[in-house]
Amino acid sequence: MTALAKALRVQAPYPPELEGALERFFPEHLEEAEDHPENEHYLETGIKYKKFDGEWKETYRLRYNCPTCKHRDNAYILPEWKEKKCHKCGDMMEVRDATSIGFPNQDKHGNFFKAGVVEIDRR
Ligand SMILES: [Zn+2]
């Protein structure tokens, strides 16, 4: 059961066409289907473990404010990702460090990265 399916209160077994739709529109949520024990702390740490090709990796909190549709959200990304897709409209935004001194420093809200219309913390 995916985080999104849970949020939508969809009970398994759900129709295969719904599974396909979830995967197309929310691939990131499907990666979270299996949870890592450290993930109960991600709100404080800004670090969330996600599985990529069967391997747990640390992903880091990014805050974005989409310039196209104004959607604001958090996302958890690998440090090498250079772009982030808006969860609402799908536009791509350039990923920047959240502070002027760079990764792995966090801003006062615990963000490692920012994208879209955001202010970077000057240190
Ligand atoms: Zn958007």
C-alpha cells in the first residue's frame, strides 16, 4: 500500500487501472511503499530513507514554491538531483542549496535544498 493510496483511503485490492494511475502521476510515492525504521524521525532530521532499485538511500528535504502554478511543497531528493518536478503541474525547477554555504548545511526550517521562487539563507 502506497502513502498516496493510504492518504486517499483506498483499500487493497484496488483496481489495476488505479495502480497504474498512481504510478504514472506519483512515482515518488510508490518508492515509499516500504518504510525504513529511521523514517519516523524525518520531520526533525530532514532526511528520509527511500528505496532505489532495492537499495535504501538517504534523501534530503527540499522546499519549493512553483513559479508556474504557485504550488508549495516539500520533497525528499538525492543530493545529485539537479532538477525537481512540481508535484502539481509537472514543471521542472532547478535545485539549489538551501544556504549560501551549501550542502549538507540546513536552513532554519531544516531544508537542505530549495527550488522555484525561494530565498536562500545567507551565512
Ligand atoms: Zn507547479
